[in-house]
Amino acid sequence: MLSYLVDTNICVYLLRGRYHVDRKLEDVGSSNCGISEITIAELKFGAANSDRVSRQTALVNGFGSSIEVVPMDSSFEVYAHEKARLRKQGQIIDDFDLVIGATAIANDLILVTNNEKHFFEAGRNYAGTLDFITPRSSF
């Protein structure tokens, strides 16, 4: 059973071998971690936009097949409600980030991210419970 939804920026750190993310995933058990379909899309874009497209695409594809990908269809209601509510409050958050956060809420997962700007501010105001941790904390 999943406990954590790993945000795109943490996956990038993992793929680049930074911040000991690999060890942290091992510590909590990689089977407890999943990623959003949005994260796959963002990682594939990064690979396609890199100087080493073939190498990066193979790396992303290998990673994507080694971790559970959480479908986002269960998050659409949360996304719609939160986007409307946050917009009325004057908070505009990137749609991809909002879908990832909504996916965490809809699936009762803790979001692992380094994107404190969007998620911390919005997290205090989310109607659902958005728990998150950063690479500086233990997950």
C-alpha cells in the first residue's frame, strides 16, 4: 500500500543522484512510494528537451517502470474544487502542481516535494489534508 506520492522535482534529484533520495526511498521502502501520471509527463518532457534525448528517455522509461504510477482520474473532483477555491482567494498555482497535490489528497498520500512555494502556501488552505515533506526532512 502506498504512503507517499513523490513529486517531479524529487524524481529529478533521484535520477541525478542528488540529496541521497535513493537511500531515503530505500529506507521507507520503494513499494510505499508512487508518482503521478503528471510526473511521468514532466519527466518525459525533460528527457525530450535534453541534450542526450536517447539516454535520458531510457532513464525515465526505466524509472517509470520501476515505480507505481498513480492514476489521476480520482483527483479530478479535488482538483476542480481546489482550483476554483484558490483562484477566488487570488492564489494561482500551476495546473500540473495542483493535479499532483490533488492526486495526493484523493489517494490519502503524503506528498514528497521540494516545491514549498506552491504546496506549503496552498497546503495551509487546501480543503483536503495535504501533508507534505521536503528532502530536508525524513520521509
